[in-house]
Amino acid sequence: MTAERVLVVVDRDRCIGSGNCVYWAPASFELDGEGTSVPVEPPPDTLERLRVAADGCPTRAITVEVATDGTGADRAPGDGRG
């Protein structure tokens, strides 16, 4: 059995603080004092919710990566790339 590790990254230079990520995956994102998204590590929401949050980001500032073997991460569908 292979363990799966999810890594969520927010490009703070691209984030405009729309809050869509907090709406779609509220346990995995919060807005800081500057109104910029900050991911919670490890992300408690499901991978599906994280992908929806990444897809719902208007500036595509969120990347979701999945590492399955401990040697690296693969970008998951809904990884925030246009």
C-alpha cells in the first residue's frame, strides 16, 4: 500500500484574497491579516475539495501536488494551472 501525501502551495504574489479557496476547502485555507490565502498543513480537506478550491481560484494561485511514493510530487488535476 502506498501512502499519499498532499502538498498545497499558494503563490502569494498572485493571490488577490478572493476567499474562494476558503469557501471550497474551509479546513485547509485561511486568510491572513493581509487578506492573502494561507494553506493549513497538512490539509484536512479531501483531495477533491482541494482540487475544486484550486480550480476556483480566479488567479490560479493555488497548486495541489500529490506525492505517492515519498520520492517526489506529481501535479494533480485541478492543480491551479490555467
